[in-house]
Amino acid sequence: MKIKQVIIWLTILVPLFSEEFDSIQSNYLDSNNKPSHKIFLEDHGISKQNTTIKLTPYFSVSFSKNDLVAFGKELPKLSAKPLNLDFYLKHNKKYESINRSEQIWDGRVYKSNNEFILGGYSSKYNEQPVGVIDEKGHFTRIENNSASKEFPVLDIPDKHIVFDPFEKKLLQIQPSQNNRIEENSKSFLPLELYSKSESLVHSGQYDISYNSGDRTISLFYKIGSNVIEIARSRLNKSTITNKRDGYQPELIAGATQLESGNTISFEFEGSFTEAIKIKGDKLFLTVDTGLNKIAEEVQINKINLDGDFMDWRNTKGMSDPEGDYISYLFPNPDTDLLDFKVTNDDTYLYFYSRVVGAHGRTGEKGRYYWYTYIDVDMNSKTGYPPTRDDNCYFGIDIGDDSEAQFEFIGNKFIKTFFGFTGIGAEKEVLDGDLMLGPSFYSSKDKNNKKRNRYKVEYVHRDGIRSITHDYTEGSSEDINIALSPDGSEVEMRVELKGFLSTANGVPILQKGQSIHIAVGVEASSDYYKANKWGADSSPVIYGYTIK
């Protein structure tokens, strides 16, 4: 689903890998004549002096409402079964600086014809080039742009817009007014741990344990037979920082949820054990037990589609900043992505995402859509480019050939379904004879003329393939999802063969294949009594190999 028709630009957008920024980075060299992020920041008045950093561990656990203490219902019974144990690290940084920087979300930087272009986002004109980035990372807008008032990024003076080539961020630089600057963020498992020798530790696995007898909880790091307690806490009134009711959507076949969301989730502050030493914003193990083990081939964590997300805690993903809202969209927490992960086994692809709010939550007549963008041939010229269009998406610089999706209407799960965008349309999908190639999202062009190639959405039910549309109930039997008790996390299992094959019988997706992939979500905001939609997309995972 999309709100309006997508516009396809003729310019081929090049993914910005680190080497793309060499020409800009080379203008910020340190005393060793090497590109330096520190020099870049200092050159723009961001010196970060008198810095203080605080890292605080937090735990999260859910319980059935039937397992709460009867009086007051403020704590779980000692016999209560914990659901969906979780952990995150809160980063708090304070510093002084002449200038301060804020990331700009109303545009993105891409390379075209050996120039760095700033593409601005507009509710009226979609994504369009609004200026260029020079070799110092500075911005100059395109003159005589009659539509400039439609692009929020152009409300910022040119001299305040700078592209950071080291962190690949578009920044607004402005005076700090001598105020102490504070930055907050969260990181989720798996965390990065360092050894005494300051090398990154790769060989272990995280685990979380809850003791119902005294309501204590611990985060462990396991290396072979060695178990190191990293952090601990006790669930009581003094440690609880947040308590929220579960999210209870109506579910049909194809979706499950622990305790049907009839739960309460507790977040509570913990502390690190003596096994951890904090240096700056990094965690160091104070013990070397087992750290000399050679990491074996990367373990594929077995995923059980059950709404308990502990089996995802050791899978690395792609994080997305909280609050990365576009000016003309509603800041909807239910579409604010924080994390995206992917893994697989011989039969299935598994996807995971986390949002600030709850997946699927809408008002009485609201709509909610979640989808993976899959560039199956790592070729941006095939499929369609899901750049920002009509109140929908962040810029995604890949060709979207295939999608796995789900839909909620009015807090009811409607279906899971596939999408394919290539040569042809419904007939080719129904026949299962697909061909990759340049295509379009919409079946009609801007003149309302029918196209011969566009995105087609389909399901498999009772062994029969059929075309599906928005609002049509009935989930594809080879795509299933499970929600966490509070709805903030979702996991999806997709059968590889559901993506179909080419006319020559070659599967669109198969083991050994490398793909580019990202996730996107969009929803109406009537739950928050707002008319605008909210939307977000994750950064792209480039070159994921189906192992």
C-alpha cells in the first residue's frame, strides 16, 4: 500500500558506501595526514569539551495480568512466569561546545553524475534535488526553485546545512548559546563488549535470567562453559521507571501474541557488575576467561515464531534513530523504527523489527502497513526505487523487487502477503513466471494510463495463489508473524519458495544468494487524533547472504 502514486526518477542513485566520501573526508586531515572526524567536527565549531558520559542498564519484562499481586496490582506474584525478557543500554552524554548539531531528516544525500546531491522531501513534490554538497560538505541550494517553499529542508539557511562524510549524516549546525548540550540514545542487544586489551569480543552469547523467588534479573555473557554476569537488578517499586499495559489487537490466522497482549510490561533500572568497566561510551570486561577462544563460524540463532524474542537478542541488526520524523508527517511512535534484523534457515527468511510504540496500532478505522524492501539482484535498475513519495517513506536507494508485508485495519490484523515488482503484472505472478526488470509501483501513470509492469501483491491460501488488495482479509499461509506482549517488537517468518521463480525455474530467492534489504512502516495516526500519516524506514542492510 502507498498513499499516492510513486514518481520514478531517471537518475540512478548510487548507494553511499564509505569510499564514496573520500573526496570530502580528505579535506579534514589530522597531524598524521589521515581523514579525521574530530577535525571535521572542530572545523564546524563542535569541540565537545568537558564531556561527561553516563551508561545506564535497563531491563524489561512482561507478565500476564493474571499473575499480578491482587492488592494494588503493582508487582507480579512471586510465582509469576516472566514473558519476553529484554535489556537495553541508555547513553547520556553532556558536553560544552561553541556550536551544536542536529540531524536533518527532511532530505538525504546521494551521488549522481559525480556530484553529491541533496534530495529534499516534500508532501507535494515527493523527493526532488534541491541543492548540491561541495567538497567540504557544505550545501548550496538550486537557485530559482519556484517550489522551494514546499521543501522543509530549505527553511534552514544554507550556511547551517553541512554533510558529515564520516557518519553519513546531514546536519544543521547552529550556535549553542553557551548552553550545555545533552544527547540521549539507547542501544539494544547484542551490545559491543571489549576485552582488557581493548579488542572487540566476538565469541560469546547473551542470555537473560529472571528469578521469580526474589524478582531478580541478570544479564549474562556466555563464552563456551564460562558464564559472566554483566548486569543485574531487582524488580521493585524503587527500580521501576516505566509500566505499560499490553497491546491487544484482534488477531486472525497468521498472527500470534503471548497472552493475547493481556499483560503489563515493566521497565526498571539495573547496575553493572564488577565484571564490567566503563571507559567513555564503551564496555570492557574485567575478566579474560574464555576470551582467547577462536570464534567459530557465525552461529545462526534458531528462531521460534512465538512472540518471545529472546532468540533474537544475539542477532545483530540495523539500528534506526528514535525521533527521526519528517516535518510534514505526524510523529507517530507506532511507526518510529528502532531496530531491524534478518536471519534465515534452509526453508525460511526471518525478519524482526522494533518500534517505539506498537506494531499495528491504529484508531477505529485506521490503517497500518509493514513491508520489507528486497533488492534480490542487488541492482537498483530493477524493481522500483522506493524513494520518499507522497507522505510515505524515507529515501531507500535500492531497487525493490520483492516484498513480504502485513496489514492491520482498525486494530485488527488483516493479512500477510507478498509483493513483486518486475516485468509484467498479475498474469505473470499468477503463472509463477517472474522476470526481474525496471518497473513501477503504481499500475497507472500520472495521466491515469494503465501500465504493463507494476507492483503486484499476492497470497497463497489452501495451495492456491491469488491476487490481494488493501482491506482484503486473508493471510498468506507461508508468511506468519508474532507480536511481543506490548506490540513494540514483531517477528515474521517467510517461506523462501513463496517469492516464486523465474520462467526458467530459477527461484527469486534461494540459499547462497546475496541481497540488499530494509524495512518500512506507515500508518494513519487517528489513534492520536491526528489526520496526517506517520512513516519510517530502516537503513539498508547491504549484501545480506542467505546462508
